[in-house]
Amino acid sequence: MSENYGVVYLGAGKVEVQKIADPKFQTPAGASIEHGVILRVVTTNICGSDQHMVRGRTTAPAGLVLGHEITGEVIEKGKDVELLEIGDIVSVPFNVACGRCRTCKEGHTGVCLTVNPARAGGAYGYVDMGGWIGGQARYVMIPYADFNLLKFPDRDRALAKIRDLTMLSDILPTGFHGAVNAKVGVGSTVYIAGAGPVGLAAAASARILGAAVVMIGDFNADRLAHASRMGFEAVDLGKHDRLGEQIEQIVGVPEVDSAIDAVGFEARGHAGGEEPAVVLNQMMEITRAAGSIGIPGLYVTEDPGAVDSAAKHGSLGLRFGLGWAKAHSFHTGQTPVIRYNRMLMQAILYDRLNIAEIVNAKVIPLEDAPSGYQAFDSGVANKFVIDPHGMLGKAA
């Protein structure tokens, strides 16, 4: 293993690639483990959730090594790892999960009970998620490897599809989870708030689940133009303040069967300012009676940059009575990636899901990560994929 470098959060608006410690077979508390592997990182992506921290909208501490979207090659393994071998290429679910606790056994790996002393649920390189070191780096340690990691069946085939397969660590399963929880099926009409990578992943998921019409709303003209090129119905929220009327122009009625919130707590209203509950309230307005709402967009318990004192602690002004009156189903929370990643891998390998094209993946070297963060924050229509070892160029 050569020297390790990673993307480090230094404070609001600033990240830097720095030399970091080599990974060790240890928990964040320093206890030795033998159930982990060390990966040479093949790809690691910049996520919108990372941007919330980098904007200073969480309580993330300076010095945090970022990165929870990881694909890698096994280069070392603990003596308790039985199902993986050196050289395997694997996808890492962003959830850190033990596989042993009640919630993991029930398939709710996003809220594992043992990997985070503070609360249920762990993740790599993320605030309040257990202290696990992030993977926007050259090397990273992954615990509970036999349970967590998805091994790709063929190395050469995986590397040929790596721009697509890198999306399995988070955004593709997250978008799929949103669509499944919105009960998208054959013939569904679907509205998705947010034309960023997760919104586009949700749209792609809705399409393979059989939706008849998939609409994506946003204020960002470049992202909407890309969504339209990918075959989705773009809804320009800047042109009209009545979402139902815009939907009616497309499907003939001002409502949909399924709605998906891929925006989260930094939502903005038509006046341009932040309105953290605006998307959720819109979802209840435009979802038909007995329809379903999937909420993969991130909402936090602590937001120091919130627009009001209630939102600083995750309290939002919801019209919940409207959702209750319409008998809506709501589903929130971290995606249990393991529930979906194998089936989505198969869809990618057999050319059913061109997710890299749909989210407009752009590959950059590790040293360009800070500029990638800046570009992503400006709203460009890209999903930034970091290539720490130059392996993607070699694969191409």
C-alpha cells in the first residue's frame, strides 16, 4: 500500500486533498477487528449529501474524511473474511451494517443498531454516523465485509461497466428505494422533485418499474435539459407556481399516482428563498387520494444554517392533515442498499439500465475533487466520479 490521500472537510465551503493515515483493521473507537477488508478505491463519487456538509449545513467537524459512495478492489482481508478474495472488485453499500442485530436481520441495514453509539445507522465519512472513515481516498477499510460487500461476478466485465456500477453504492439504490416506496408500477404516473443525480436515478428506476409517465421538476435549466434528453418529462418550476396545473398539462389531471422527494431539507420555493417543507407539502397536494410518497431526499435533525429556529432542529411546517385526509403512504429514511444492489447490478450488466449516461457521470482524478465539489454546488448537470488510481482510463 502506498501513501494514502483523501478528501478532507476543513469548514464551510472548503475541502482539500490531504495525506491521511493508512486504513487499519480497527473500529472508530480503536478496537481491533478481523471481519474487515482494505480496498484500493477504484471509484468514489461526490454525493449531494456530502454537499450538505461542505456547505456548512450540518454539525460535521473539520478534519472529517469524506466519501460514502465507494467501489474498490480487495487488497487485504481479515482472518474472519471467508467469502472474498484478494483482487475481487466490490461495491460498498454506503450503510455500515453489522448483519447481526435485529434491524439488519429484518433487512433494515440503514438503521443498524451496533455500528454507531449515538443512534441507529452508520455510514462512511458522514457526520453523526459512527465515525467511520470516508472513502474519497486511495484506500479505505470496510468492516463486516462478508455481509456488506457486493462482489462483481467478473473483473473485466465489471471494469468495462464501472461508470455504471459505481452508482450501486448509493444513488441508484436510493432512487430505486424512493420509487419502490412510492409504489411505482406498470402504468403509473410519477412526479419527482429534483433533477439532480438522485432524482435522475429515481426517474430511471420508475421507468424500469413500468411507469407510463415520469416527470421531473426543478428550477435548474441545465439539469432539466439533460432530463429531457434522457426521455423524461421536464417540469420547469420557475415558469409556474402551480405545480398541479403543470402536471395537468402533461397527463390531463392535476395529480399523480406516485411522488418522490429527491430534494430534501435545502428545498427552495418560487420566491428563491429556502422553504424546507415546500417539497413535502407539494407532494401531498399533487399525489392522488390513496397514493404514495417516497422520500429519499435527506432531512436532518440538526441544521445550523436553517432559515428558522424550528428547522434548525429538523421541525418543519408540514400540512400533514392534508396527507392524512388523502390517505397517503409516506416512507422516509436511509436506503437499505443491500436490499436492491444485486438486482440493480444485474440490470446494469445486462444492458437494461444505462445509469451513468442518465446521471451524466463525469470522471475526475482525486486531486480535482475540490473543483468537482465547487462545480456540483453550482448546479451543473453532472455526477462526479473520482478515479483515485487512474483505473477508469485503463479500463476504457
